[in-house]
Amino acid sequence: MAIGLLMATACTKEVERIVVQDKTYSWAEVKQLTGSQKIIVQMTQDAASLYLQQLGYLGRLTPLPGAVGPEGPGYYGAVRQLFEPLPYDLKNRIPMNAAFYLKPVPGNNLVLRAYPTTYIPPSNMPADIDLRRLDPSAVEFSNLWASPYFAFGAISRNNYALVGYTTATPADRVMRLVLSRLSLDPNWPRGRGPVTVTSRILTVPLSNGYSYSIAAIDDYFLVNVINQGIYKITEQGVVKQVVSAPGTGIRSYFKHQGILYAMNDDSQNGVYISADNGET
């Protein structure tokens, strides 16, 4: 009897209870994005919002003070111009920054229309960049899609836009660009006046290659002419070739702690680095 009691006592175990807690994440889905709005072609930002180029839409994400989460009302808003929606083609990135965007007028490759990102003005308030008025020999704005990583033009930090175009004589080996200053009429309340545009033509002689991509870095532009190099263009229209090398096909630019990085498609020259805003 004593032996049985001893064995029973020896076989008794305490059961350890393990509580599994669900892991929490800071990531959260924006519930208001539905359907094709979840397809984001590109985005830009200012201090308060993200601006999204979506299929047919201009989207705006604004974290609201005191909002419970991304599903809160007003956190996301999308605007579609019924008669002039944004492109539905995933490869067709438009020039945009936090203040303005440019889009082709439907059925007209000679006119780009400038819109503000913060509101949708009446139809008589956007401004047009009319290519034929600037250059009677122009054929169309260039949307060469030389790289899937870039739009067909760019807008700088100070709202200068740079886009390319072609003429009836493409064999003359000249890169033709339109440099435009975009602004809002300051006499309107809350900055909701009409857009104004002032444009000029830039011509850059080329010795080799023609396809190119345009990117805005702070207050200047970098134009990568495939197989020829990189040109730096200021907001004042000053053009300077800063990289002269074959096999130059830039995929992206990054700036970190004052250093500019240009990621190249060529495996032999993978990264270009500049410490003086692309000057050298």
C-alpha cells in the first residue's frame, strides 16, 4: 500500500500552460483602396500626403490627426476626371511631383495639360503646354518608354517640368526638350487659382544614341541618353554632360547623406556616384 502511494506521487506532473500571443505589426492595409485603385503606378509626396498615380485616378493618402487607422473616413481620396482620366497603361508614367502633374490631352500628342495635385480645378483652369506653338516643326511629345522605371518627363522640387519631343527630322541627332515653369495664380484664395505655364525649348546635340529617360533630383534634372551618357539640366536651362560612357542605362537614382547614386543596367559599371549634385 505504501509502495503504490509512492509510485502515484512520483508520476504526478505539473502542467505548464503556454499562452501564445498574436504578434502585432505596424503595417496596416488602407481599406478604402478597392479594385484597380490598389494598382499604384507611381507615387510622390509632400509633408502631409502621398499622391498616387493609379489606373485612371489621382489618389491622395493623408494621415488625419487623431485617425484610428487607414480605414478612417477621409484618409484616402481618389479623383477621376471623367473626360480626361489618368492613363490606364501601367507603363505610362506621367510627370508629377507633390504640387503638379502633366498628362497628355486625349487624342492629341502635341498638348500636355498641367493640373495641381491638391485639388481638381474647373476645366478652364488647367494650363496647356502646346508644343506646336513652341516649335512649328514638332511632331509629338516623346513617350519612348526607354525604361519602365521613369515617367516620360519629370517635375523638379521648384515646379519646373522637363519633357522631350520629336520633329519630322529625327536623323539630325538633336535631343529636343521643353522646359516649363508651373505655378498657381497667387491672387486666388487658398492657393486654388488657375495654373500658369511658361515654357522654352532646349536643344542638345547628340553624337550617338537617341532613346533617353528624364529624372528630377531636387532642383535639377538628369537626362540619361542610352549608350551616350548623362546630362545635367538646371531649372535655368543650363545643359552639361556629366557622364560620358557607352552602356549607360540608368534604372534609378538615390540620394543619401548628400551622395547621389545612379544605378546602371550595365553589369560592368553598376553604380555611378556623385558628391556634388551630379556635377562631376
